[in-house]
Amino acid sequence: MTGIFRHRMYYAALSFSVPWRQILAVLCTGMAFHTAPAMVLAEGPSEYQVKAAFIYHFTQFIDWPQTSLGTADSPFRLCIVGPDPFGAILEETLQDKTVGGHPFSLIRNPASRELDRCHMLFLTKGHAPLRATLQTSLGFTQTLTVGEQKEFLEAGGMIQFYLDGQKIRFALNPNAVKLSELKVSPKLLRLAQIVTP
């Protein structure tokens, strides 16, 4: 386990052997557990099916300022930065789903000048200028940053996916969240590994 995870952690593995169509329902009811969720990859869904489900799950337990969400029919902009590993998985996972009534709008590799319009930035493993992008995003107080590179939290990101054996887990950097205007549900905080780089 890397050095940044040598902090007090709150986690227990939850293994799932249910069909993929049930996974999102499992995640959305998983808040009844007071431990960090994890999914085993040896059977069942792929890595990015699991991550897509978690991404949706995060949006249901984080509040964005109403000023950033705009009018009732304004989209929730989810931006993918870097080589896209999802393919059609995100579209399939987020179809007909909303964030507080706002439909999802997927934007792949937006121009740098448009990053501040993203409600969520997902930085992929293949995104090389990680620190530069995160330094830019620090001024975006209404943007949730999620990533999967090992140094993501140390670089200022908010939520990081990582593999623990065959399990996908996520960690949260509370200091980065405090710099934003986002409100994270205590339920999500209880489910995350809390990491202070």
C-alpha cells in the first residue's frame, strides 16, 4: 500500500456476484453500510462498468451550488479528460438518470478554456499533464475532480479510484473538498477512505 494511504482508514470489502444490471441498484442502496464499498473484478462487471456506477453514485451524495446547475433543464456536465477508457459504458449507465433533475451531458476532452463549465472532471489514467490540469481546476470551486492515477490526491484531486488486489475502492481528500463550494454527504464520507496527503 502506498504512503499516502498510511492514514486512518475506514473500509471493509463488499464482494458482489450479482448481474451487472443489479449493480447500480446495489450501489445506490449501499449507503446503509458504514464501510467503504469495494467491488471484486474477478467475476461480473468490468473495471469501467464499476467506475461508471460509482461516478453516478457520487453525484447523488454531493450537492452543487444551485447557481452552477442553472435552470431546471440545464445539463449536468460530466467531462472526461484524457484517453477515454469507457467507450459507451457511461452513456449506458447514465441513460435517463439525472442529478437533482438535471440530465447528464457527457463531454470528452473539452478545451482548456471550457473546463470551468464542468460539474465533474474525470481524469483518466492516460492523462499526462495531471498536475497542471488539477492546478488549473483548483480555481473551479464548483467542480468535483475524480481520477484514477496514483498521485491524484497528492496533486490536489478530490476523489481517487484505486485497486486493492481485485477490488476497486475510492479515497477522498477532505482538504481539497473544503476548498470548493461542494457539500459532500456525511454518508459518502463514511464510505470513503479519508486521505490527507
